[in-house]
Amino acid sequence: MRVELTGITKRFGPLKAVDDVSLAIGEGAFFTLLGPSGCGKTTLLRTLAGFHTPDAGEIRFDGRLVNDVPPHRRQTGMVFQNYALFPHLSVFDNIAYGLRARKVPRREIEARIGEVIRSVQLEGLEDRAPSRLSGGQQQRVALARALVISPSILLMDEPLSNLDAKLRVSMREEIRRIQQGLKITTVYVTHDQEEAMAVSDRIAILNRGRLEQVGTPAEIYFRPESRFAAEFMGSSNILEMEVAGYDAGSALIAAAAGAVRILVRGDEPPAGRIVLSVRPEWIHVVPGPSPGETNCLAGAVLGSTFLGSMVRYRVAGPGGTPITIEAHDPGERPPVGDGETLWYRIPPEKPVVLGR
């Protein structure tokens, strides 16, 4: 089912929890609402589910306006952050709850529950109480309960936040597998950037109730449109520099910070200052400057952390701004100690000129 949001605004008193948000979610897509606590992502999800009524804007499912349609008639299944399982009911009865409320015949209930239990790999646990299940098993029960009613849209509100780190990884892979197998339109809420990148077809980053950027994980990571998107989606060095010139023939911007100059590939910028986003892994540690090579810089190492597959350096960057550099395959060259000079190169095609 396609989902369209147009100009959605939701207020709680003077607070605009969701502020003029418009989104289009394709049929069968895994779409994630990503952002920090308080950004409006859960409010937007609950508005989609029908638990909140928008103060402005329209919600359409396959072109049908659903603003005033109650939650139980929206063809949505909801997985809550705390799972919301009934402690006095068995796994089977928890999953069956929605079907019994819809007065589905007993034989059909048994058949549908058998099918969904196999899909979430809970065979043999039908008679257990939730208190005798692990966190991962409880999460699967909550997912099965949402899926068994055959929703057209699956809504998931931080479903993995109560799990340990290792189980989160395995469960996000399982959720993605199930979603792809069922081809069900899914709207997923998380504050975890890695989780969002791992499961999503497309991501919407929210900040203070407003959209910052919408795109595929790769589009947002490699081409963030704002400073907030660059810093929230992974680690990024933000460099504020003066525009010192532009070569239209080679599409190179000359950027300066004090005595330091670098070349950056991009469209002609307005005069004045530009803000660049440079991911730590885009910067190359080099032995020193090479003849004819641009963007070779040097800075004192302010600190370093050995992480096995890489060394993460904190270095005095252009204009004195500290920057982070990730040197992979650290065994290829001796580590650079604190206070020593580290040479590095920023490839001109890597930095992203941020629009805001």
C-alpha cells in the first residue's frame, strides 16, 4: 500500500511536534523515520496509525484520505517499543488477540497463527508465557501479533531498543528478511543510524519536527544536504572555509582556512564562506607531500585510538579545527604518536558542500 503525507502538522499545546512534513512511501518499501529523541518521529508514526489526529495536512493510503479513520480500520499493524504483550496470555493467545477481536473463525485463526509462527521462527513456544521468553523471542511475538492480522502497512516504533547490541544486529536482519518476504509497506522508527542504514530502502531524517533530508541510505551518507544530516548520519568533519576562487573549467572550488588552501570539486558557490562535510574514512594518511599532488596537509596529532582494523586520529585540521581521520590497515605503516605531525590528503572529489 502506498502512503502519502502532505503538510502534516501536529501540536501539543505551543509545541509543534511535527511541523509541515510531506512524504511519499512506495508500496512494499521499508521506510525509516530517523532522528534524535524529541524530533517528532514517534509522533508522526502514531499519527499514521491513527492514535493522533493531525492539526493540519492529509494522510492518504493508496490515495484514500484516512485522517478521520480510526486506528482499527486503517489496515495497519503496530509493533511498540515495549512490545505490549499480555503477561497472562500464552504466545499463541497473544498472537491470536487481534484475530479474535475481529471475530475470525477458530480454524482460520489456527491456520494463520501457524503460518506466522513459522515465519518468525517461534515453533514450539506457542504455550509459553511472555515471562519465560527471552527479549528476542518477545520481540518476535510482538511482530507476529502485528503480522497475523494481514495489515497493509506495518508500523514499528523502536522495536529493538530493549535488546542487547548483538541481538539487535541479528533481529534487524530478521525483520528485514520477513519484510522482504512479505513485501509489506513498513514504516520504522529508530534513533540508531547504523540500524537505519542496515534495514531501510529510504530514510527520512527529522530534526525538531521538520524534515532535514529524505533519500536512500547511500544518498544521505555520501551526499548530506545539511549540517545536521551530515553529523547525525555517521561521523563527519565539518569545515567552515572561505571561498578563495572557482575554476569553472575543472569545476574546482578553492577553499581557504587561514594559510591552508584546498580544492573541492563542486558547483560554483556563492561568494563568502562555505561549509564542508568530510567523512573520517575519506581522508588518506600519507607519508608526506608528493610533487603535483593537491590537498596534502599536515597537523599535530591531538590523540589516537587503536581499534584493531583502524587507528582513529584526532588531528589539528585546517584553521586549527580538530578533525577525525580513520587510518585503515594500521599495520601498513608505523602509528603516529600524540604531538607528532601527521600528513594527510583530502581528495578533492570527496568533501560535500552543505547547503545549510
